Amino acid sequence: MRFIFVTGGVVSSLGKGISASSIGRILKARNFSVNMVKIDPYLQVDAGTMSPYEHGEVFVTEDGGETDLDIGNYERFINQNLTRNNNITTGKIYYSVLTKERRGDYLGKTVQIIPHITNEIKNELFALAESYDVTVVEIGGTVGDIEGQPFLEAIRQIKNDIGKENIVYIHVSLLPYLKTTHELKTKPTQHSVKELRSIGIQPDILICRSEVPIDSEIKKKLSLFCDVEERAVIPALNEKTIYSVPLTFEREGLGKLLVEKLHLGEREADLTEWREFINRLQNPLKSVRVGIVGKYVKLKDAYTSVVEALNHAAAKHRVKVEIEWIESEILESPDYAERLKDLDGIIVPGGFGKRGVEGKVNAIRFARENDVPFLGLCLGMQCAVIEFARNVCNMKRANSTEFDPNTPYPVIDLMSAQKGLKDKGGTMRLGAYPAVLRESSRVYEIYGRKFISERHRHRYEVNPKYVDALEKCGLLLSGKSPDGKLVEFIEVSSLKFFVATQAHPEFKSRPNNPAPLFDAFVKSLL
């Protein structure tokens, strides 16, 4: 087995996830089998209970894993479904070790960070790498963080376990640019590499983030002080789109360098389709404005997959989607229509809790009454049902029991299996679920088949008691679970595009294969 370990230095949010994703892409372009792993040093078992303001969106895998958003980037870049096991956290490792200790698996020995925690980390990584040519592992956080030390120690040990010839250590670091002196400073990177070397890890490659081009003198200096080859100093400047990064890395020789250091045998990279996608994305023929009405718009990473699904569909149709970020709470005022009147389309994405829900409902009412293309996702579908019940079916104060336990019309309610649950983590309807589409519906036309599957993350559902009343008023329940009990898709057929789903189709969108609902939504804007 072969590993590429990606660490980060100087500051966080340098783009380690995009760097790792791009490395996966250029290896896949050479027809190597690739697996990808994100290590997060926080104590949660998974990302499921974390606020979007903490780490951005919670990305859901096919098997129902609630993971870091970088798993979504990995899936999009290497066009491959990953699992809950591809996201390792401190909490997950310690939980496993403590469970074994309680069972007596350690036969009375003192349980310690080394070797028990580090062995658990290594065993997880070895299991994930077993059937792949290369496994790319991103270590979250910054070198020097106390919580990341056991993971760094584990990846140091792996060098001795499987041989240095099967490992490449890549360090992503920042080269600050001082505008007053017009200089790039290498000292922070030197100190970061020194920190890594103090624990026994010598980087083989440096990926240097910079606002300005990195000249040969800077490369020579980094090569000398960080003990890496000059050709292994890879510039990573800001790009217009994250999807350009694999092409930049390939142009800088990173692909050939990795193949050489891992003794994989030279293969030419075929990035033809990737280049075509970027060409379509960066050369639009038209521009449209789409409002994303959300509760967490102050942190755009909370909706990463929604934005990328829009980008994928935009590239296919050669259109530039200009996103208007709209905080849902501001739409709770009587003049909410003024904020929405110049939009070509509206998306209402998922979320939890009561805050801002009435603003989402108002946005959906505006879309329905003015025939503005609308796409609702998860909570967006629930809000669409609430809006339709109130304003078309005359069910005054219709609501979800999540927001109003005393509503006279609980059109959205908890699933029976969810009632009384105390634990919040991992207890929702999570992962891939099948749906059966009504053959005369818009969604059937969009998907082109009757049986489909999308990923979910929610507790509340359309209340079966109100299904007949909603349909009599003109809301088409166009997709249901195979047993017919759960509503998966709704639409208003008389409008240009008014479709919502209980699922998160954005999680399965790919650069060259956009999610069908996003594809159809963008097409309706043209």
C-alpha cells in the first residue's frame, strides 16, 4: 500500500482539502485507483452535531456518514463515492479504544497514546488503503496544534511500518506577502517544517500558497532551508475556480513527481474532460441571478455542495450563475418582496431550528405567486409544504411541530421512530434512500426513470394525515418512498419550475455529471 500524507502549516484554511482533492484528481487521471481520507482532530465522533458556523456544511455519504465538507470535495474531484470510514476523528479513535478497553481487549495493559491510540489510527488507515494503488490522507488542523499530535505520530510510524519508498509527505504552507517591501517571506514555512521535522517527519514536497508568483530564488531558498528538492516546491496561487488547481499542479510537475517518488511507473495524465469542464465553466454565454435563502449565509461554506452543484449545472449550460446570498431572517419583514424581485431563480436549502423559517416561507410564497423558478432542498421542501398549506389550502397557522408544537395543522411532523430520542448524533434519516417517482410528473421527466436514490439528513417528514388535502389543493406529491408512506418530492405542475425534495441531491453532483434537479433548475432559468 502507498500513502500520500498532506499536512498544513502556519495558518488554517489554506486549502489543504482542495490540494488533497487535486492530488487525487491527477492520480485518477493516470488511471490509478485512489482512496481519500480526512482526519479531523476534534473530539466529536463525527460532524453530525456541529453547527455549520463551526466547520461549514455537514456532508453526508451514501452510507449515512455525517462527515467533514472536504469529503464532498474529494467525491467531486475523484468522481467516487466515499463512506463514513473516510472521515476519522479524535472522538472516533478514542471511542473505539475505550470500548476495547472496557471489553478487556488489552489484557490488563496500561492503555496509552502510544501505542494504543496510534495503533488504532494506523489500523484505520491500513484498512482504508488495502485495495487501492494510493491513499491520500489529509491531516486537519495546523502543525503544532496539540490535538493533532497523535495523528502526526501515527503517520510518522507508518514510514517504518511499510517503508519510506511507499510514502510521500506533502506540507501545505503559506508564504506571506509584505506589500510594503514587496517581499514573499519564507520564515513561517521554515518554522513550520522545523516543527514537523522535530517529530520525525521530513516533507518531500512543499505546496506553497501565495498571492503573488513564486520566483526561482524563493524556491531555492525553501529548498535549502527545508531540505526538499527545488522541483518539489510547488506554487499554489489563488485561482478563479478551485477546479483549476489540478491543472496547475499537473503543469508544475506534481503528478510526475508523485509517480516517481511512489515508484508507480510513469503514466500520462488524461485531463481532457476536466479541461473541457473548466472551459465551459469559465466561458459562459449568459448570466443569471439566483438567490440562496439560508440561515447560515454568513459562512458560505455552510452551503458548499449547493454552490458546487450550481456550478456543475452552470458549466453544462454555459451560463454564469451569480449567487445572491440572502439571510432568511431579513425576509420576515413585510417588504420582503423588494429583496427578491430582481432574481431569476430562488433556492431554499436545508437547515435546522426555528430561526429564519418564516423568511424562507415568504421567499417560497414569492416564487410561487410570481412564477420564479424555485428549488427546495430538505427544510426547503418542508417550508414549501407549510407555505402551500397556509396560502393555498387555507390551513391558517399550518407549520412543522419542530417550530410550533401547538400548530392546528402539523403538516410537517416527526417520524414516529424519532419521537422521544435523546441522542442527537447519527439518529436522523441519513444517507441514500430510494424513491418512486410518479410517471406523469416533472421529476420523472427530469430523472428519466421511475426508481431513483438520493441522500438524506433530517428528522421531520410531511405528515401523512395531510397528503390528500394538499393534493386536492394542487400540490403534486411526485415522489414517495417505496412503501408510499414518506413524501420525497413535491411540485406545482402549472408553474415554470417549482420543485422541492426532502433529500439533498447536491451531495451527488459531479463536475461532468450535475445533479438532475440542479441541471433542470438552471435550464429553467435560460
